[in-house]
Amino acid sequence: MKKYIVSSVLLLLGLTGCDEYLDVNKNPSTPQVAAAQTVLPPMFAQMARGEQFDSRFAGQYIQNWANTTANNVWDRHGYAASSDAGAEKWRSHYFGNGKNLFLIMDDAAATNRSAYAGIAKAIWAWSLQSTTDWHGDMIVKQVFEFGRNSFDFDPQEAAYAETVKWANEALTDLAKEDPASAGTIPRADLVYGGDRAKWTRFVNGVLARNANHLSNKGTYNPDAVIAFVDKALAGNADNFMVPHAGLSTDDANFFGPLRNNMGVYRPTTFALSLVDGTVFGGAIDPRRDLLFNASADGTFRGITPGSGDPNTGTRFIPTLWGGNTVALSGIGRGMFRDNAPYPIMTYAEMQFIKAEAAFRKGDRATALTAYRNGINASFDLLNSLETDASRRTTAAQRTAYLASKAVAQTPADLTLSNIMLQKYIAMYGHGTLETWVDLRRFQYSSDIYTGFAVPSTLFADNSGKPAQRVRPRFNSEYMWNASALAKIGADKPDYHTVEMWFSQK
């Protein structure tokens, strides 16, 4: 109901016969309509925020890094009870991005600006996909339904179908000519500058993920996956990179030293084993120096999940951004730099998806080409993120590595393990949520992920099973939507170990 303030002048005179009033629901100094170009820029920050907050914990599950404190619950595939830890994706999907994306769509429809509508739908499709891959069952059909006090959860299969629906709608809008957006979208779109072709390739990347995640099912179609990839990112110039100014904690990269969100983490022995020659027959990966930092004695070290960090003195393992102390200021290095952009999707990832699909199809030649494309793209991306030129990989180092026993040389030599291990390296630090999808698709297999081992001492509630999903957000779902949670078994202490639909046969 609207509230009105009658003009005091008219109230006192009472003789004018005028029925004018001041409407307190309208503020002439504040816009009452959410213009697409105003709402869009913060959406990119929300995309990065949700992924990066939760990547801390995904990174522990997949052993990119481990906590320096022994017996950390996430290192042991557990969770923090009565906490929102691990649920930032949930918050970003339903609140940070959430309804704001629909405001963009509404304004775009009212102003006939299809590019904005396509971008908003593309982000929503991406968010649906990445959120369900993190949490599993989620609210799909009743989302944003006005007047509800509780919301029913839908199975993951519904979220996958909804992703495809929104992605296809995004592609339709992005295919339309849109001169009305030309004046505002280059500044509002902080990633692609309004380039509809690049957004189209991004959406096809979402569809490639969606289709390839179903590799364990009889309906898996490698030809469809390859077709999506071939229409997705065409090179590193298409990488979806969320920018950060790095001037303060408000605009700095979540992974940089200024925000100090990663000060309690160190690389694991497994992650390091993929680049220090342990797994690949002594062939040292030049990307080691771009991803990791040596101790003061010159040795690269990692820690075992759950064990904490026993190293001191010259054996002290530096932070992910470099240095032997945790400082709340500084620049950092590589992707752990205060002003480093955060990759949401990369060309390297797409090529490894294509390599896997082609391998499953039996087309080893195509698989080998895509696999090597992915490795090269990874080198180029990491070099571009490193500001210290002396640490960048040289052409000679790359050539030597590509010719080494670490890299398959012929179609006959190529294995699924080759593909997935190189994909793991290429997505270290920024693709943790996707890497966790891969590990679950392969049931944490050490045959695929050579040297990987689920911790021997798992979280007490796990009943000896590894983590498969993350619980919905505590301060929304468990506080006011408990009855809906109970219907899907999310009130059970081992709900986080229930296998996902996407990884089931």
C-alpha cells in the first residue's frame, strides 16, 4: 500500500480544492528504474566472488592446496557446521546475481536492447550450471516466486535442463542486431566490452561443460560436446577474465595478499608432483615456477592434506602469492596478484574438454591436437598473468617440455590420464570448481589422477566416504527452509557425501 503526505500548505489553507500530494514512494533524486547499464557491472564482481570464496574449499577437496592447521575439516572432506563457509556460490546465485539479472532482462525488453538480455541470460545459465555442480539439488522452478515463505528443491537434472534453456535463449538474443545498446554497453560490460560474438562463444562454453559433465551416462554424446567446443572460446583472447584494480580490499583480487584470504593455505604434495617430475618421469614442468614458490633453500615443497605445515626456517613453504610471511599489503604474483584478473572460463579448459570427448569417441588424432592446444594455451595464460618477465616460460623451455615424456607425442600414446592431469595443471588455482567436477566424474580415481589419494582420515560425519556436494547456504536454507531440506535429505549429517546426479551412470 502506498503512503502519502498531504501538502502542509494545502492542509492549512484547505480552500484551494486541489488534491495534489507528495508521493513518498518516488524520489526524484534517485532512479526508480533499474537501467541495464547500471546493474550489469557489479554482476561480474559477483561471478568472481562466488567462485573465489568457495574455491578455497574446493581447492582443499581437489588438493590444489591444504590448510596449514592440522586436521582442518575441509582437508578431510568435511564441512563447517552452522556456517556459510562453502555457500558463497549459493548466495551469489540467488542474491548477488540473482534477481538483478532479471532486472537487466526486464529493462532490456522494455528498451529493446537484446544484447543486455543475452548477457544477463548467459550469466544466469552459467550460474545455474556452476551452482548445481557445487551444491547438487537446488531451487529452480519456484525461484523468485513472489509470496512464498519456503521453496522446494528440484533435482540436479532439472537444473541441467534449465541451464540449457537459458543458454539457448541467450544465444537467440545475442544473435540479434542491437544498435540501441551501442552507446552504453562497451563500458558496462567489463569483460567483453559488449562483443556479442565473444558472449556467444562463452555461452557455447557453458553448454560444452553441461554436455561433457554427463560423460558417465549412456546419453553422453561426444559429437555434441565437440560441436559446442568448436563454437566456444577460440583462443586466449576469448578467456572470460574478471578484472580487479587491486587498489584496496574493495577492488582487489580475492586471492591476492592485500585481502589475505589465502594466507593459511600451501600447495599440496599432489599438486606439486605434477610439475616437479614426480609423476611424469622426471620431466620438470616450466609452469612450476609460474604456479609455485620455492622455500628459501631453493626446494619446492608441498604439504599433505590434514597434516598441517611442519616446515620452518629455510624449509618454510612460501604463501601462494610468494614470500615467507603473510602480509596484508603487497602486489603478489601471477594469478595471486592483487590486480590480477580472475579466469571464469578459458580456452585451455575448452580444449581439454574437446580432447576428452574426442578420446571417448575414439578419434585419437583430434584428441591429441586439442590436448596439445590446451597445454600451449595454459603456458600462454600463465605467462600473461606473470608480471616478472624473468619467471615467464621461454619458447625453448616450452618446446623441450612438449617434447618430453610428460606430454603424449602420438595419438597411440595418449590416455585419459594424460588429458585430465594436464587439465588439472592448466586449471590450477582458478578452475577448482570444474576440477572437482572432473574428480567426481572419475570417482577420485588414482588411475586417472596419478598419485591422488583421498585423505585416510576423513571427517567424522562422512562414514568413510569422500565429499560429493556442498550443503546449501546455512543462513538462508537451514534457518528458514528446513522442511524443504528434509525432503531431499539435506538434514542428514552425511548429505555432503551423496553422489551427484551428473556423475552417476
